[in-house]
Amino acid sequence: MKWTELAVFTALFLLVTVLGFLAAKWKAGDTLEHLDEWGLGGRKFGSWITWFLVGGDLYTAYTFVAVPALVFGAGALGFYALPYTIVLYPIVFLPLVRMWSVSRVHGYVTPADFVRGRYGSHWLALIIAVTGIVATMPYIALQLVGLEAVLRTMGLNGSGILGHLPLFIAFVILALYTYQSGLRAPALIAFVKDTLIYIVILVAVIYLPSKFGGWSAIFDTAQAKYAATENKADGILLTGNNQLQYATLALGSALALFLYPHSLTGILASRGRNVIKRNMVALPAYSLLLGLLAMLGFVAISAGAKPITNQATGRPDTNTIVPVLFGQEFPGWFAGVAFAAIAIGALVPAAIMSIAAANLWTRNIYKEYLKKDATPAQEAKQAKLASLVVKFGAVAFIVFIDPQFSIDLQLIGGVMILQTLPAVAIALYTRWFHLWGLIAGWVVGMGWGMWLLYNIGNPAVGKSHFAGSALPLGQLSLFGWHPFAGSAVQIYVGAVAVVANLLVAVIVTLVAKKARWFNGSDETQADDYHVDEDSDRVKPVAAH
């Protein structure tokens, strides 16, 4: 047990717990018994709050442990997170501003609300809602992977139910203040989380390289380690086989990230279009931090850091490599600060994700199918209860299932959420796609994507299925035809699946329009929106 680290960790954890409960009175409206207030913070967060909230939402604890862990194990491929977060903001700049405007006018809380209004189809909205919930659940579980890595490093986590007791306590506390304060809790705590993260990372990237002979020596040591392995895909440079995977993974991840319901929750909570615009300009500052953080994977190699063995699986847990590095190379008090930063970095996004999933359940399943006349207070109550279920469902993922399986599920979740691109993002600009085209595209993209993921194995870890998201082109089959037979070049499965989704959606749309199939209700939405750029107003343009 590392008592100094534990004492500092506990003190900072108690600080954010107090902030979480106090947040109920921070920028509060007349009541929290309304989904706009509890689930979206009253839709009145300004530029600074939104910057910390969205940053805390997107740059999670799993990011802070997994990116350097991937660099530690695979080298250059782990840096896909950098172009991913760089191209993300220009791509989503205009769609997010438009989504905010449309949602503000119509009172939408979730992306499925938008789809319901846009196409007048509760079935398509249900598909989007269920996809969002299922894709978000393993993402919440992954925050626990980051938190457990810290607990394990401090000696607090073992095997069995009792070994997970600290994790239970942390999530009970999270559940209580999220239940009381809603989105305001993670918004307020995000200030502490990001401040700690910036301090820890900047100190680490300035101090550690000087200790190990500078970056040149660190790169040389890393390359020597990769050269000694049997894996020909690792190294400090990409190879000819993984360059396409790197590019498609970065682009596919960028397209998928703001389709996740928790990402849109942070955006819809802001008070104006200009707030979003300023944030899309400022958020890339986190990419600088992420790049510095990724370099710690190379530093860990020079430091001789060894991941802690997971007692449940008997395998080294590479997610512990950053906590081990800090515990090994820094005084106990500073390591405690670093551990707290990672742990708080797990609680903030976990809270936002659970709120977003609860909003989907409440607005698009509970109110749509179970209680159509639900009052605002009943909606808020239902969302609070649903957020508890989601949180403890995520804990169950970690306790009763191999955490590695949760990581694999998150890879699946990314492919899944990407299949909502036509119905959510593209539909912001046009209703050209037919309702049945969107549904057929989703079915094909989802089905093919899952089939491709199922057939990806990794004998090195004894897995025959769902062992990653990198598909060798030589395995790509179209009704028995192998267009790239023999090729070892890899590509991100999500990119293949979403292309299939779009092609099927286009074909079915052309057929449906020719046959004049029913295309949902045209009562509430028009073909396009006209947005007044000088204000935060948007009005529908009459359908042709």
C-alpha cells in the first residue's frame, strides 16, 4: 500500500465530491425537476464552462492511460489520436453549430429527438437511441479501466468482489452527486480535472526527458525495444501495412466522436452559437496535451517501467504503465496528484456519458413508448434513475467480465455509433435520403461491421474473434469475391462499414423515390433550415 499517494489521492477525491454536491446550486434554475435543467444544465453554459466540460468529456481517463499504453506497446500507431483530434474540430464545426440551433428551437435533448422530428419516424429514432445507449455503455466501463489502473498501482485493487470495493465506493459517490446535481456536477469538477492534468503532464514532459538523456536517447531506446520484438508492425515509424489503418482510424474516430450522445450533450448545454464556435477554435489545445502525453509511452520504455499483472487474468495490464511510471519516477505526493488527475478524469466523462444515455432512454424510449404524457418532473425523475442503472451496469462490466472485453466492446461501439452518421449528421443539411434508405443502410453497415469485427482474431492473446478493429484487406470479402486477395495492408473496420451504409442508403433511396414509398411524416420538419448567422435563431424552410 502506497500511503502517501493514497492520502493525496483521497484528499483531492474528497474535494471533487464536495464540488459535485455543491454544483446543484451553481447556476441553478428554478428547479432541477426538468430534463433541460438536470440533463443539460439549463442550456446556459458559457465559453469557459463549455470548454472545460467538452474537454473533460472527450479527453477521458481512458485516453490518458490508453494512448501512452498503446505507444508503449505498438509505437507510432498510438499517435493516431493526434490527427484524429486535429481534424475533428474543422469537420464538426458547422454541423454542431447547426445542431445546437435546431435543437434550441425545437427543444431537442438528444440526437434521436432530432431524427424523430426530422423524419417523423419513431422507429428510426428508436434505432438511433438504442445505438447510442449500447455504444456508450462500454465507453463508461472504459473509464473504470483507467480508474482501476490507478487503484491497482496504489495497491488498492485485487481480485474478487472485495477487491473491487474501492471502485464501488467511488462510483456510489459519483452516482449520488450526479443524481442530485445533474450535468452541473461534471461541469464544475472538470475545472479541477483539467487543471490537474495540465500540471501533471507539463511537469512530466519537462522533467522526465532530462532524466533519461533527452528525447533522442528515449527514441533510440524505444526503437531498440521494438526491433527486438517479433511483431513487424511496431516501431517509432509506421509501416506500409498500417499506414492506411492509421489514416482511416483517425478519420473514422473523428467522425464518430461527435456522434456519441455524450459529445452532443456538452454542446447542447452551451448558451449560444458563438460559444460553440469559440470552443471549436480553442479545444485543439487539448491535442497539444495529448501529444505530450503519448510521448510518455516512449519514456516508460527508457525508464524500464513494467505493467502490473492483472491477478484475475494473469496477464500484464498495459493500462497501468503510466501510473507505474509516475509512481516509479516521482515523489509520493506528486504521484498522488497524478493518480487523482487520472481518477477524476474518469469520473467527469462517466457522469456525462451516463446522463446522455439516461436522456436517450427517457426521451426516446420511456416517453415515446411507455408514458407519452410524462410531465417534465417525471422525465427528470426517470432520467435520474436511468443514470444510476447505466453507471452500475458499467461497474458490472468491470467486475464480472474481463476488462479486456470491455476494451474490445468499445472498439465495437465506435463502429456502431459511426453508422448513425447519415441519419444524424448528413440529415442536418438535407432530407434527400429516404427513411427506408437510412434504415437499410444502418442495418447493412451495422451487420457487416459486426461480422468483420467478429472475424478478426489475435492468436498472440488467444482470441479468435473481436480482437481488434484493424482488418487486413486480404480478408475483405464481397459475396465470396476477394478484391484485395493476398494484401496485408490493414484498414479500420468502421470506415468499411460506413461506406457500405452510405452506398446502400443511396441505392434504396433511389428505388424508394422511384416507387414513391412512404417517407415518414412531413408535418414537423422541412427539407432544410435557414440559420440567421447574426443571431441564435433558426427557422425551417418550406418543403418543396
